[in-house]
Amino acid sequence: MTTVPTMIVANRGLPSGWLILNTIIGGTLAAGGANAFNMYIDRDIDALMNRTKGRPLVTGEIEPVEALVFAAAIEAVAFVWLAVFVNLLSAVLAVGACAFYVFVYTLWLKRTSTQNIVIGGAAGAVPVLIGWSSVTNSVGWAAIILFGVIFFWTPPHFWALAIKYEDDYSAASVPMMPVVEGHRSTAAQMVVYSTVVWALTIAFWWVADMGWLYLVVAMGLGVAFTGGAVRLYTETDPQAQKQQSLRYFTFSITHLTVLFAALALDQLIVWGL
């Protein structure tokens, strides 16, 4: 969703189909390895949460050692695939994101800090760097700003889900922001983060020399994304707030999807492809 549009911007048009395919395959394997490592490590707390108690390591469908071998294997394949068929920089970025997700987020921050998803969310922002580097074999300022967009988008996106499922996180003693700081404090921070996302999407228009289509879409999405956080902050009824948080979580996915679709379409129109 984020990698291919970034490739289109970096290439100023549609890149080679083989490059797109190989980047997607390598990136998917790398992300899959990170997720599998995460499920291996978190199988104890996954058993305590209704949202995750059906995962295969919790139910016993898959044995822990099988999951660990699988995770390591596909992560190794991801590195080799990207290094051979894309470039070494993209391979290093992909496996580096996995290592950050596993060691910094899952093993360290997730169970110890309310800033877990803030810092750990950096791993989820790396695909745009991979998309950019797959085309240019470098990482430019435009790519760094896109990284920032997803980095600052992640906390309000995930905190909205955490508000809805705060009982799960509380039962598993995971210090997610809504559990420790409460709904109102979390929502206030969501307003700040969503505003930063809005500003960065506009900054990207200028730095990457994007067209007016992207700017109009980014402006509209920014209003909706920030406005949703403000409404969540002003809602005082706990049950209504939980329902609203789930709607905001769903919209946050739409926000990112439409933003990057506009990003790609803008460049395809500008360059006549």
C-alpha cells in the first residue's frame, strides 16, 4: 500500500513490473518474518487477550520451535531476495526494520513503556524507504518525510484500537497509552500526532514537487484525520468513545490508503503514464 506508490514517485512514473514484483515479494517476506517472530515472543500475553487468543501459537496449532524456524527462514529469504533482485540497501533496510520491530518494540518497549507504539512504529514506516531505495539505491529527503508521515500516523492509528481493546491490554499488563494515561489524555495526543501527519503530507508536496491532485487530497484527508481525533477528545461517554475510536481506527487505514493512491495517481497523470 505504501511501497509501490513511493516507487512511482521515486521513478517519476511507473517502474519496471519486475522491480515492483520483486520488491513486493521481498518486503512481504520480511514483514511476515517480523510478524511471526512477534507471535512467537508474545504467545504468553496473546493467550490473555480476546483479540489474539485464537492465534495458532496460542491454540497449539503450531509449535513454538516451528514458528521460530519459519520466521528466521523467511526473513533470510527476504534478505537474499531483495539483495539479488532489487539491491543491497533495500535488503538491509527490510531486515533492519524486522530487527527493530523484534528487539526494540516486541522484546523491550511493548511490555515496559507507554511509548511502545510511538518508537516501535518506526519499523512500519520503513517500507517507504525500501520503495524509494529500490528505484534510486539511495534514501532522499522526500522518502524521509514519507517515513515521518507513517511514523506519526502510527500512534493515533494504533491508540484508537487500543482504546477499543483496553481491557485486553490491561489483562495482559501491556502498558498501552489508554490503559496507563486514560482515554482523554490519549485522545489529546492523537490530536497532536494527527496534526503533525497533516503538516508532513503538505511538506511532502513541496519537497517532492508533487502536483495539485495530491495536494487537494492531502488537505482533505488531513482535515478529516485531525477532526476525527478532535471529536474523540471531546467525547465524554466511555462507551461512545470506544465505538468512535474503532471508527477512527478504520478511517485511519482509509486515510493512508487514499493518500498513497493519490500520491501514485498524481505522478502517473503528471508524467503521462
